[in-house]
Amino acid sequence: MSNQVILSGSVVRDPELHFTSNGNAVTNLTIRVITGKKREDSDEYAPSAFVDVACWNTSTGGKLAENVAESVKDKDRVVIVGKLIQDEWEDKETGAKRTKLKVLAFEVSADLSYATVRIDQNERSGGGQRKAQNEPSF
């Protein structure tokens, strides 16, 4: 079975960067994905889906969570590549079990249909190091 999703949408608020108790970085964001075509009788689009996305730094030294938090802001158009995961928790008030589908991102990039960007390489751990030259522009 395959579990890969590719979504394009608008960020609905600035991403939030958090660190777990053991120091792992995670950035959470929500994107608005238009689920249908523009309506013929108006300038409105079909209803949207709001999708929560989690971006973690990788165990191999990738800094996805921190790069997303630094680079992406409210209303930016992004493309997300990741997989569906199901969050499970217990409601604190009722004790009922709750679940929610969300996306675990592997990659996040600008949707270049709506913006231009300048790519600044981060310093990498291990071989092939490059130093960042400028502030991110997206």
C-alpha cells in the first residue's frame, strides 16, 4: 500500500514552532485547500478543506521544522508532500476518544505559480557543507 499525499494550498495563520521535552523541533501549520472549481455563476470557489500539517526535523540532521517556521507565513501558497497520519487523544472534559487525520510533511515548498523565491542553503551537518548567505525570501 502507498500513503503519500501532495497538497497545494494557502497557509491560514503563521506556523507555530515547538520543541518536545527531549529537544525535537516540530512546526504545525494549517493550509486551506480548494476542493473544487470556481463556480460559474460567481467569483467564489467550491468549499475548502482545512488540513493540519506537522513538520519535524529529521533524525539525519534536516531542519524542516525550523526552516518552515522561519520561511513560511500566513497567506503564503505552499506545496506539501507527506503522508496521512491519524492523531488520537482523549478529550479532557468528556473522556471521549478523539481522532483527526493530518499530514506528516516530508517536504514543504513555495507554490511558484503565485510567488518567486530565492533559495538560501542552510549549513549542513556532515559532508558537503554550505553556509547560508542571505535571509530566506519566502
